[in-house]
Amino acid sequence: MVRKLRYERKLKARDIAKVINTTVSFIGNVENVANRAKYNMKHINAFAIYFQVSPQLFFPPLPYE
């Protein structure tokens, strides 16, 4: 969802990195599905504030099996 919002708003990975105070390479690792890096709850909260959406938007509607 972060990548989708980033593309919709024409933001670069470096813009997103600034929101959560991390590196561009970390953002690339999270967006690469082959990599295990993931955002944590602190990141999700920062994104919700930045994009002015509910944190719930970043979670699936149903649990994964």
C-alpha cells in the first residue's frame, strides 16, 4: 500500500525514507517481495499521519492463512 500511495502521489523512495527516518535502500528492500525487510508499527503510524489516512489502510481486510 505504501508503494501504491507513493506512485499515486509521484513520490520517490527518498521521500518515503524521510517520512520514517531511514535509508532509501531500506525502502527498496521492503518493496522487493524477495526481501524479508518489512515496515513496523512505528513506520505504519508515520505513514498514516503523512498520507492522512487510517493505519488500518495498510493492513489486509482479513488475516492470512
